[in-house]
Amino acid sequence: MNQYFRAIGFSDPPKRKEMYNLIEEGIQTPAYRAYTTFDTEEECLLAQFNIALSETSGEGNHIGITVCGQFDENDEFFPEYFYPYLSGMKISTREESSVEKRIDSESYAGVCDDMRVGVTLIYRLHNIVEYVKNTHVSFAPMANTSICLTALSLDGIVMLPIYKSDADRRQKKNTEIKRRQLMNAAKSGDEAAMKELSIAEMDTYANVLSHIQYEDVYTLVDSYFMPYGAECDLYSVMGEIRSCHTLVNRLTLEKVYVMTIDSNGLQFDVAILAKDLYGEPKPGRRFKGTIWLQGRINFPTDVLSLDPVRKNENG
């Protein structure tokens, strides 16, 4: 059982039989479903069902379970895998993205280089049927698309913000813009930009090293986004909480916090069980924790939402 079911309100993991009964009932009236023919020897129909476990909030989020599988020639559905999800409406990045198929199942991982965070973003792709339809599984980098990133977390801490004056905020914004320009130039092979970035990194390291002896590291580091553990889509993050609201799992009645986090300029929504978050989340404070990153690619023909079933029938 996926351990991140806890993040959507299952503090006591459901038994496997209970989960399959829930899935069997849920696919009859899903919040979202999509189908497409798939290029296999058996010519099966690839299908995806999203089972919502909360009412959609004003912000457009809901938590639930995604079930993916195939229909055979007798129109019988065989689920291959399922996992918990948090739907997202906020566009996190418009950078070019590519997709790679996982070797163990008919699932996909999105890959995106966003200069703001300085690492390659790898995430579990939500809308696999739309991807297969739009690209015919070419796996080539896709332009003119945007990505709505979301994440699930099993533990987190709310931290107080670092005080910044208006001048500090303006300087930080200008520094981020300049760094992004240098990163783009370095990516194109500009050696002067590479050298300037290296010098900036050494200056930052020297500054932190000189202050770390008598200051706490979290008064020096405002936010970060870095890979965590052996899984490619797990990250350790810290960022400013821009907004926060709660959802309730309709089965367990447990409360789930959904926070919009800004980490190095990248904004995404994070869901965490209320009892797993240490502290009270409020805008302006910081969230620190580990996350499992998920994402939806918005193709030019897509409606940027998970609308009711009638808008998402893809026969």
C-alpha cells in the first residue's frame, strides 16, 4: 500500500480488501475519467479514474485516489495500480517538459528543468491518458505547455519567517532575476555566465560559513528545494506559505491541510494530514518537510481543471 495515503486522511491504512471495494465503487461515479486506445498487442483500452475523497474547495483542490488500468476486448476493467493524489489548479512552471515511461507499469514520470530551483524536477504524471492522446507516446520535449505541480507530505514543520525590509525583498527579486538570466546563458554555453555563477556560489558558501558559527542555519537560508532519498520524485523543501485551507476526507473525517508553498520562486500545493504538521500554518510563515511531487501537464487543447465527468469523457 502506498504510504502517502496517510497524507490524504488515512492515518490508519485501509485494509487491502477495503481499498479494492472503495475503488470498485468509486469507478462507477468518478470525479474524472478518460480513455484512449493504446498500442499494445492485445489492443486494450487504457483508462484512468480519479475518485474524489473531498468536496472541491473554493481554491479548486481536492484529494482522492487515481486508478489506472486497461479494458480488455470483453469490456472488463483490470486495474494495474492506484495511488493518492492532490489536484492542483495553479500553474507552477511553463518550462519545457519531457515525459518518460516507468519500466514497472503503464505509468509516466515528467521531467522539467526550472532555473529557479536549480535542480531537475521529476514528478509523477497525473493525466497519462491526455499525454498519450496528445503526443502518441513520442517522449519528445513538449513546448507551449504548462505544469500544475502538487505534492503530498508525511511530515512537516511550520517555521517563523525571516524578517525582510522592502529593500531586502527588492534586492532578492533582482538577484533571482539575474541568476535566472545567467542560468539560461550558461545552459546555452556562455562561459562568462558559468564563471559568474561559480563565483556567486562560492561567495554564498563563504558567507554562510562565516555566520553559521553564531547563527542558526534557518536564519540564513530562506528556502530550498533538493532531492531526498533514493526515489527520484521525492524532495526536501522549505518555502514560504502563501495560502492555506483545509479539506476533510469524507471516509475518515480527518482534516488535511492544503498549503500553497513558494520555494525559490516555484509555487505548488502541498497536502499533509493535520496531525502530521507541527505548528499552525499561516501565510507568511515557512513550511519545511519532505514531499512526493506530482504534476499535470496542461496541453494547449486542455481545460486547465479537473471538471466533472461530462467534460472529461474521452471515449
